Amino acid sequence: MPKMNMVQAINLALREEMQRDRDVVVLGEDVGKDGGVFRISEGLVEEFGTERIMDTPLAESGIVGTAIGMAVYGLKPVAEIQFMGFIYPAIDQIFSHAARIRSRTRGRFTCPVVIRTPYGAGIKAPELHSESTEALFCHMPGVKVVVPSSPYNAKGLLISSIRDPDPVIFLESTRLYRLIKEDVPEGEYTIPLGKARVVQEGRDVTIISWGSMLHRALQAVTGIDAEVIDLMTLNPFDEETVYKSVKKTGRVVIVHEAPKTCGFGAEISASISEDAMLYLKAPIIRVTGYDAVMPLPKLEDYYMPAAERIKKAIDEIMKY
């Protein structure tokens, strides 16, 4: 079984799904000849041609709008937006159309589009290249939001996303693209959307995270009897797995790199407070980015939650 990084695993998922299903197409800026800004689609245009791997103009609203039209009429487009900060011009297309097709047509049409985009800090990029605004998309009914944290999960989740009948925002941490390698099987396997995984079992405190911050959380819990949950899908998130862990530990720390105010951690916290509050032994603590625009590279490491900040929150919550 080959060891792959996340770039290779996502490339393999795209290749295998395109081989399996001729309706799967890829479109975006520089995805063809150049293989995408992170070389995710490298080599695909040589295998599948320009009718299925389509370079587009620099027009995110046009990319997503075109993909929506393709999806409604039977194709399974995978649209790439080069960085999450560039997706904002396409929010109208996603919120006003992709998310509403099933409801608008009373179920006669669905919109099986996947919108892939790198997100988050870690590569010291310029402004708008390190955004982590996943909560925006979690707020819109009809859109699924998926965030893999490893190469193995990236492949299985992307295959499931392509096969899903509804629109999926598929977020890929730029920091994780080439940071880790692990065994990734060739051939078909899927990971269901809407299911979290318990990465580490424990009894004292529950740590909830996703994407890049999962690995920071794992660094922070060395020597601590902590249960670590990787959500993988944010919308819908796996309430059952979260509540089961909360009932066992009674303490919760939520870690994400997006700003604190109205970040998705607030939704998790509110849900726990509503449905599992009687099991809590301490207040829920969020360790997050700051309520500021992502700073330029010299302050990026300060902005992102570090293992030390997470460990401090765990120490604080264990006093209760």
C-alpha cells in the first residue's frame, strides 16, 4: 500500500472517480495544463482531455455558476477555487442557487457539485490566501461542509462528496497538503459524510477539532487522558459521537483556527449546552484564532492556536 500526502491522495480520488464515472468533470483556474496551484490535478488533463479537465477564466462566480448548471443537468462537476479567500464572489451562486435547487424544484432536481478549496494558515501566504471562514457555509441549509485532516480521510471523503446528490464545500488545509504521509489504498473506499472519528480515547476531557488544528490538539494532549474527536464533516456534524464523549468526560475544549466570534465552535458549544449540559463538570472552552483579519506572515504563527494555548485551556478546565 503506497504512502501518500494529501495532494497525492486527492489526485488519486479524482482520477479513480473520473475513470469510474464519465459524468465527473473538473473545472477551475489552471487545473489543466498546470495541474492547479498546488498540483492537485496534475496529470489528469493528459489522461482525460480538455473536455473533462477544463481551465477557466479567473472568475470564481463564473466557475461555480457553470458547475451548478452542469450538476443540475446530470454531470458531477468538481470545481476548484484556488484559495478560500477567493470564494467570496461565488457565495451568491452557492447560497442563492446550489443550496436551494432541491427545495426550489420540490426534489425534481439535485445539485451534485463539489467545490474544493484550500483553507487556513500555515504556509505564510499573502492576504486572502489563509482564510478559515467555514462557518459561513455551515449556516446555509442545503450545503454540506467537509474538512479532511489526513491523506487517507481526504480520499475517502472526496469520493463520498462526489457521489453525494447535494452540494459539498470540500476544504483542504494548505498546511496539511504535504505535511504528513500515510498509507492510502488504491481502489475504491468511501468515508461517510456526517460522521466523526474518535482519534484518541480518554476519560478526563473531550477535545473537538478538525483539519489542521486536529494535529495541534494531538500535540497538546501528550500525557493527558483526553478523548480527541475529528469532526471531518462540519455540516451536518456528528452530534451522537460528540454527546457520547461529553457524557463520558464532562469537560470540553473546542479548537479551530477561525476567529472565535460566530466560529463553528460556537455552534458545537451551544448544541452541547442544549442537549448535554447536565453532564458537564466545567464550562466549555474554545481555543481559536483571534477576531481579526489573518495577519501577514510574521504574525501568522501567533494567530493560529498553538499546542501551548490548547494545553493551557486543558489545564484550566481540569481545575473544575
